[in-house]
Amino acid sequence: MPRFISKEGVWYPAKERIALKNLSGKVKKVDGEEVRPGEEYIYKGPDRAALFELFKAKVETFGQDFRKDPDFLQAVRNQNFKDVDSYLEFIGYDKEKIEKEFQEKASQVHKDELPKRVKAIETLGGGVDTTGSGKDRYGGFGPQPEG
């Protein structure tokens, strides 16, 4: 699932840190170290799923700066403000605070963790008893309950 962070209406890829395996069949350089085929390494950088979505759309970012949005500009005009800056000053918009919040969000690194094994996965591997007698069959090896 792609993860993005937003700043004033423009969406940028979030950061991620994840363990990967070199499946390329070639030696790769990662953070100055050589990673041979089949070896694991740590990827630190922009969210790969978000980068793929941007690549598919052939853009560098999603969204639009709210100051250039025609609907926003019309709303400012409708409220009789001479320009966007006077409107932002009126509502108490603090650009420094927004920049600080963006930097905090941009510095957060999402870490993918393996999901915990849940009973539902075992049940799906075998089958669910829909008769109401409660004799679900669990996937895996070993004898199945009589019934």
C-alpha cells in the first residue's frame, strides 16, 4: 500500500525502511556495500509502492498547491479578499508551523513488519464448517478431526 505525506496539497512519497533480498542475479551496491545475489539488505528511502504509483502516472508528485486551485481562488474572491495571502493571514495560517509539521512527518520512517499468524489463516487453509456444528478444519499437516 503506497504511503504519501502532504504539504499544502502536494503529495510526496513517505520514507520506508525494510529488509529486502537481492533477487536481481547481479551484485548490487547498497549504501556503499556490495550485496550479492540472494543476500538480504536494508532498503532506506522513499516508499517503493508510492514511487511506482507516481511512475505509472508519469508524474513526480500528486495533488496541487492549494494556492493554485481554481476553486480555492474563487472562494477567496467570493469572500472579498484581495489576494490569497490576505485570506491566509485572516484565518491564521502559519507557514512555519506547516513546514515544521511536514518535516516531522517526512522524517518518520515506516517499517514493514511481518504480520502475526492468525487463526483465520489456518482456518482458510482447511475450511470453515457452515453447518453450525463448529467443526472447522484447519490447514496444515496431521490428522483431521473425525466427523
